[in-house]
Amino acid sequence: MRPASTTLTEQELEIMKIVWDRKQATVRDVYEVLLERRKLAYTTVMTMMKIMEQKGHLTKTADEKAFVYTPAKP
């Protein structure tokens, strides 16, 4: 198993830019922006954002219907 990297991948950086611009975002928010650029699955975005939370790049809080992600770092 390779060690965890603190560097953002290209896809993670793309997601972070969306969350940074919005200050906070749900998976659905990010998915809809990315869907305008290319076709991808909702679950792919959800998985990526969970991984980014585990890496410490995002924090999440429970809203009424969805988790809201905010940047952990500027």
C-alpha cells in the first residue's frame, strides 16, 4: 500500500476550486458543476469528497437533507 499523499490530484483540485468559490457545497452542488464540463457519476464525486475529507482537505456538517462540505484549508 502506498503512503497517503497530502498533494491534491487533478480531480481533487477541480473539486476544491468549486468548494472554495462557493465557500461551502454539497455533493450535488459539485456534481452539477462538474457535469457541465464532462460526464461522470454522482457516486464518483461523493467518493472523491469523502476521501478529501479523510485527507483533511474538507470538513462536513449535516444539514437537513445532505452533508455540507467546507474547505478545511484556504
